[in-house]
Amino acid sequence: MSSSTIPPSPSRQIAGITVCDTPLVRKALDFAKAHLREFAYLHTLRCWIFGTTLIPYTVTQSGNDESFDHEAFSIAAILHELGWALTTPLVSKDKRFEVDGANAAREFLRTESSKGDEKGKWDKHRLQLVWDSIALHTTESIAVHKQPEVAAVNMGTFVDVLGPNCVAMLPPNAQYLLTKETLEAVFKELPRTGWREGCIEALCELCRTKPETTYDNFVGAFGEKYLEGYTRDGKTMLDAFDKMA
């Protein structure tokens, strides 16, 4: 395993997995906990841990010679669901939840990097890396072709959303990184209790409160299945194309 795939000091272990533990990562944890419901907060922690285990795969696939930015990846994973903080000023009335989350994380970093020991550590590249990681965390077909940090956030999210049975759906040369013992340890320390119900409610809430942001993506499918009265009929790109044609 390349040294670039191992979180550097300071680090700590959660469920037996070594994760990045810088002061700013800890501030991100506090920020996420303050703005997310418990089911969503625990989800972000599990995504962070699962993504960490998959870093060797994403680095190898990218062929990127640059050092993996463990801090940027960790903060993106921890803050990636800020777009579900529907009762806070972090959420817009007209943007997809992934974009709201990416914007909120960027503002968090801009604020924190303007003071104290963090001053000057977050240039445009690092800010964009976090923004892309969050904005694309639900778009696997694009995220896996971006930087390894972006891919790791996406893959960690994929694992936790679908649960333990999804490992067989990972690429063969990534599956060995997520052992049964690792999954069991993570789910024991950070239980998925309420995850499915909470996820459905959060996505349906988006369909209720700003449906125009859901018609062109997977969120709309949840509205169609679980939310009475919601429909995408006449509102998709294909509908628009047929009208123009």
C-alpha cells in the first residue's frame, strides 16, 4: 500500500480504521453534527470510513502521482449531506441538494481558512476539490473519473447507502478492501438504525419543497414511489425534447 493512501498524523481510529484527525476535520465533524439529523450524521461518518478504506483503489485507478489530500477528502465526506439540512440557512430554494451541500462546505472552509492556523492552507484547488467531491457524490458515472478524493467520497457513499450486500457490486479489485469484519465493525459502532426511513423522508422532503430540483435526477424516482401527488410527467429533458421536435 502506498504511503500516500495512509492518513498521515494526526490520525485516530474509528471502528478499527485509521482516519485523518486534523483540527479542521474535528471542526467539520462538529459543524455536521450541529446541522444534520442523527441518521444523516451517522451516515456521513460511515461514508467517511468506507471511503477511507477504498482510497488505495481510487488512487490506483486515477494514475495520479500527486499525494492524496486526506484532509480535503475527509471534510468532503463529513459535510457531503449538508444539503439535507432543510431547516437551516444552508439550503437554497432552487438548487439540487448536492450543490447546496457543496456550497455550504466551501463557505465553511473559506471561513475557517481565513483565521488562525488554517490561514493560507486552502487555495482554489483544494476548495474546488471539496466542492466537486460533494456535488458529484451521487453521480458515480462522473465521480469515478475525477480525482481520487472525489471518487473515494462517491464510493464510500455508495457502500453505505446500499449496505453490506453492495460489496459484490464494487469493482473486483476494490472488493478485497472492504472485508466482512470491517463492515460489521463499522455498523456496530455507527448503527444504520433509521437510515432507510430517514433517507426516504429527506429525499421526499426535497420533492415536496423544491420539486424543480428533482425532475432530472434520481431524487425524482423517490418522489414517484413514495410521495403521493408527485410526478415528473411533462417535466423531464425528454419531454422538453419531444416538444421542440
